Amino acid sequence: MTNLAKIPVTVITGFLGAGKTTLIRHLMANPQGKRLAVLVNEFGTLGVDGDILKSCADANCPAENIVELANGCICCTVADEFIPTIQALMALPSRPDHILIETSGLALPKPLLKAFDWPAIRSQITVDGVIALADAEAVAAGRFAPDVAAVDAQRLADPGLDHETPLSEVFEDQIACADIVLLSKADLAGEAGVAAARAVIEAESPRRLPILAMTDGIIDPRLVLGLNAAAEDDIASRPSHHDGHDDHEHDYFLSVVMELPEVVDVDALQVAIQRLAQEQKILRVKGYVAVAGKPMRLLVQAVGARVRVQYDRPWGSEARQTRLVVIAEQADIDISAIRVVLEG
């Protein structure tokens, strides 16, 4: 008999490096008896997050249930990519009980919610909830925009001008669309940082939201799955800076893939990435590094000047190649200068 129940979908959004992939790994390891499927939308053509998640595949979420879309924002490629991908996941021999969507860190979630009203899927799927992740330490320090206080002061001084920066709009739209906000990396922020971040989010949210702190992506799945929010039917209560526009701009940001030789000194590479954040306002660096003399590939994840590295698995038959995705606001990116810093 055909299963007529709608498949619930959880949309996981959040700014660059907020910990979305880490949260999904935790949910995959603790599925509460559900068979999961995951759709990952990367910004840029080099997939890193999807590869990380596929390495965690198991019987509850096998590799074929994990799909990457790396050719642009899914809310801009609805007919060509998003709808067919969702239909393919629903048509798997073992139908998933729940689908997790990890949006790009630069994505605006509201246009994605509108896609769930497309006739091809609206009778088969529902948005169980929108989970927004925010880096507690970064939000407490105001780093989701270059200088939030100065931007707000300038805007208030001249009500006829809109001086909101692209980064702040992304952050505010993600919060406004959420059913729950998770403050990630609470251990780095400390109690004072978590409290400060909570205050920022409460001030930005158009309605009262649950705001929960977490570390290493660990949260009780019962708090984020099974919300039954039917968010696609509640779009009007989720205001956006882009309401009234038919599309949204991604050309504020630029993603480039840097292919580099084998790295001899990992510490020097981390220092170089920190320099990029400080000198060229690079927002995000992620990818894999071939380290001379090491059979394992090195996973690099950097948010601003915070750099984390770990050896994740052997290269095996895969070509040993250092490839890093670098994301910045378009006005700030200088590809040649980035290469000079990374190659030392």
C-alpha cells in the first residue's frame, strides 16, 4: 500500500561555520529509530560537508541517502535540481522517515520554504521545522557583520538610507525564519558569551523562539526533530529583508577553489589562514590538504581566524591534492594575494 503520510523535512540553516554539519552528524548517530536522508547544499563547486557526512553513513542513513547539490543555492535552482532531488529521495527503495537539509551558510531560508509549495512535492512533504545555528562566540562579538553597531547607528541617523550589510541580512533572515535557534560552540563562548549571544538573537527575532546552547553539535534529537511546524504554511510570520523581491543576490559573495602543492608545515598553513582572515577579511576556508609524508588527508575547517584541522582518512586511490574553498565578500577577495599567503 502506498504511504500517503507526508515526509517531514528539517531545514538546518546558519551562518558560515556555525556547526551545521557537526549537528547533522550527531543526528545521524542518534536517529531515534528513524531512517534519515540528507541533502547538503554547498556554496562553491568543491563539496566538503557532503563528503564528511558520507563518511558517517550507516544503516539508518546509508551513503545513497546523502546527496550534495554544489551548483548554486537550492532556492535558485528549484525546478532543475531541488525538486528532482527531493523526488529521488522519496523514491528510494527504503523510503526515508525524515529528510535533513543543510543549507549553504550564505543561504536565505525563506525562498527555500516557498519551494515546498511546488505542486510536484507539496502533497508529499512538509517542513517539520527550521533550525538556525548561530556561533555563540561570534554572535556575542558581533562578527556576523563587519561592525553591527556602526551600521545600525548610520542607518538610524538617516532613515532614508538602507545601510544593512549583506552579512547582517543573512543572519537576520535566518533567525527570522527559524523555529528553534541553537547557539553552537557554547564551550568557547562561556556563560557570558552565551548570554550575550542570546540577547542579540532575542533582539533580532520577530517572535519569541526557543534558544538552546550546545557544544560539539550535541543536542537531544527530540528537541529539534518532530516539531510539526508545517513551516511552508506559516511563511507570513517569517519576515525577510527580501520580501517583495522575486530573487535574492548571491553576488555579494565569491567562492574560489585554491589548488596548492603538498604542504610541508601544517602549523604554517594555519597561520596563513589566520592571516587571510585578519588581512583580507576571508570568512571561511575549508577543504582537504595533502601533507608531505602523511598517508592521511588533512581536513581543514576555518571560520575567520579560528582554524581547526584533523586527519580524517587515508587518501587511498584518490589523487593526493590540496584543494581549499575560500569564501569572502566579493569586494574583499583578491585571488592572487590569497595564493601568495597560502603558498607562503
